[in-house]
Amino acid sequence: MAALSRRTFLKQLGLGCTALVAGGNLPLPETPPRPRNILFILADDLGWGDVSCYGTTPNLTPFIDAYAQRGVTFTDAHSPASTCTPTRYAIFTGCYAWRRPGTGIAQGDAALLINPKLETLPKLMQRSGMVTGAVGKWHLGMGLGPGKTNWNQPISPSANDIGFDYTFLMAATADRTPCVYVEDGRVVNHDPNDPIEVNYQRNYPGEPDGVRDRASLKLDWHHGHNQAVVNGIGRIGYMKGGEKARWKDEDMADIFVDKACAFMEANREKPFFLYLGTNDIHVPRVPHPRFVGSTPFGPRGDATRQFDDSVRRVIEKLRELGLERDTLVVITSDNGPVVNDGYMDEAEEKLGNHRPAAHWRGTKYTPFEGGHRVPFIAVWEGQIPANRRSNALLSLVDLGHTFATLRGQTLSADAMPDSFDVHRALLDPEAASTRTALISQDWYMSYREGEWKYIVPRRAGNAPNEKTNPQNGALFHLTNDESEGTNLITRHPKKAKALHNALLRAIRAGRTRP
Ligand code: CA
């Protein structure tokens, strides 16, 4: 997958790789309106069908449903991967994660995965004169890596080294250690007399254990999630110490909202970029007591309602500060939904008729649409038309280039190699997207061009699994077969081969954007 020379790349373009570049002779770019602020809310594992204005289950997300009517609801937006870390890597670097080995789902003690020398979304925002903040889920590593990061000292390098002026983060996920918040590289409520240690190999003597102490857990595990016990819940990975610093899952959504609101308030007089990565609706789903029982779907539904309320509180703060007309708001999700993701939280038992991926096939972790077609709502009062839908093709890897353009920044030729400037489509529901092809990543990669979608064959040695990947790959015609039910790979082998070759060209070229 090594990047080829620019000459080779241009030669390949000359050979007909037109699907990967913006089509035709576009008119000269006009100067787009410039948002003073950008608020980017990224939910976790929130499915297309979990948002009521997309799905069929009413009243799960009452605030978002109403808020979406103030802007554009996109129906063909995609996460570049169907899991957390690679999607986030792509968002912040504008580069597909599969180009950078080691950017799969990260442990909580992983080193910072983004090279501080790279161009990044927050750096571009900083350069445009914004104050930049990151609050919530990180999952891109921090520090020097397993056994090398000292959680009792300032952690470096951190998210603050890739362009964020302010950070308040959980290192990885709520189901992984360390179960503490890290603010600007320092563990919040750290007690020097109770030092924190973290590892993913073995428990510390005397610490509770999710297997041995299973009977005492307040939320039992289904698979995995049986190592350290924090707040009565088993986690992936071990930790000791830091009793005063440990989070309480029930308060996490409120704490992230409070920090996001405080950031906006503190910077109300300056342009700001704020990334808010919620924990909801990732596991463990342990919403605040005020949401328990708020839906018929158990903790998964209640966490969805809590996410909706987090969005409400942040948007109401924006209104209170008088910044709604100055702020472009994007709300989306890092990948598709999953029902049972390792805890006995009644997600399956109470699912009823709710379909988290709506009519799309597949879930988080899979290459099907349910894995990567995500809700995506853009609102900018006075600039984006209200109450509209758009079927423009977008990928979250495009946000870097798009936000940069909107803030008057130009990318250097080698920066953000997969990030298309889709600002026209973002602002105008009638505009076509500059993106015409789409690569999504999971255990298997898929390549979409227009109405056709190709999924690579399973790897040699992997057990065939028709649920996650057909043995010989798959080809679907998405317009005729939205639910990816009819594999056309034997009927249209030339089309499959053409898409396979286009994917190979995209890999070898080291870039896909014009
Ligand atoms: Ca996720």
C-alpha cells in the first residue's frame, strides 16, 4: 500500500481513474459563506434507524427530529469505517485509516495514533483563526503506548499536539481502561498518593476481576468486558489506583455536555471549532437515572434518548449565547449500530420492532450499508435551507477539506489525501457532491461507485461467513436493491472486476482526492 510517486499517480489518472476525481469542468469556485464557528457532534454507534427522523421508530430522538427541520438531513452519508478508531482517524487526518497500519480499534493505553507532523482538521481550524476544542470520546491513543505512558504525569504527546487548544477526553471507550477523564493531558482529580497504572495483559494483585467477582457486578458482561471492574462494571483492560479520578458512567453524558458548553461560553467572543464526541450510545449503556425507563427499549434506547438530550442542551447553550446564526452544526455518527456489544443490557430482549439500521443490511463491524451509512444533519441558521433532504454522497473523511474551505483555508497538495471538498453539497441540498466514489473499511473493504457497490472477497484462511462477508465477494446494485439482498457478482463479473481494479488503484495511488 506504499504511496506511489506523483508521476505514477498522474499516469494512473490518465488511464481512466476518473471516478476518483471531481467530475467535469466545475465553475470557478465562488467564495462560500464562512461560518464563524463550527460545532461537530459525533455520536458513537448511533444507527441510521436510531434517529427517528430517519428510522421508523417514533419519538426516540425528539429534539434532533425537530432540530433537523432547521437544516438538511443527508441520506447518503457514510463513515469511512464501521468501527470507532479508523473513522476518527480519517475524520481528523483526511486520510483513510487503512493507509496507516496500526489504526484499527485502539486499546486504552495505545500511543497517539496521529503523527503530530500530519496536517489535521483541528490544525486547519486553528490556522483559520479558531480556538479549537475536543470534548468526549477520543479513541485515537495518547502518550507513548503500552507500558510507556505514565498516567500520573502530563501525558505527551496528546490530542493537544495535533491541533486542539483544549481537550477533555476519555482515552478510548467507556468499556476500556483507564476509566478516567484526561483534561489537556492531565488526569482529572488525580491523587499523587493513589497513582494510576494501566495494562491490557494481567490484573494487579488485589484488584477486582470481572470473572472472579462476576456476582457483584451491577451490569453483567455477555462477552469480553470481564477484566478490571470500575463502578461495578467489567471493562476491557486492567487498571489500579486513581480511585478519586474514576468516572461514574451515569454522569458521563452530563459531564461532556457541561465541558462543551463551558468551552463555547469561554470562547463566545472568538471563532471556535468544537468537536463533541459523545459516549452514547456505545457500551456500557448506563444512562443517568433520569433517562432510565424513558423508552421501551431498555438501556440502549434510554442511552439514545440521553444522546438526544445532550444535543438539546448543547444547542440550547448555542442559542443562549446568541451564536446560532454564526455556527455551522453537524451531527453524525462514527459507524452503524450494534445491539449486543458485550453486556447483558437487554438490548436484544427489549428491541421489539425497533430496527437500529432501519432497512439497511448489516451492523457495526460489517461492510454492509448498516455498518457505515450514518445519520448526518447539517444546520446553519440563515445559510443552509430549512427542512430539506439531500441525497448527496458524503463521507466523514471529507469534513477536513470541507471545513477548511469554508474557513478560507487551502490544503497543500499532499495534505488530507482522501478528503473531498463537499462544501457545496453541505450548504445546498440541490448541489451534487464532488465525491463520486466511496471506500468503506471494516474487516473487509468495500468500493462504491454510483449505484454499484463491491465488497472484496473474504481473506484466505478466514471462515466464510455469509452474514459478514460472502466467500467470493459481493456486488450489489444499491438503487434496485437497497438492502443488499441479491449478490450479483456472478452475473456481472466485469463490473465487479472494474470496481476491484478501481479500489486497487485508489490503494496504490496513496490518495483519492483531486
Ligand atoms: Ca463507534
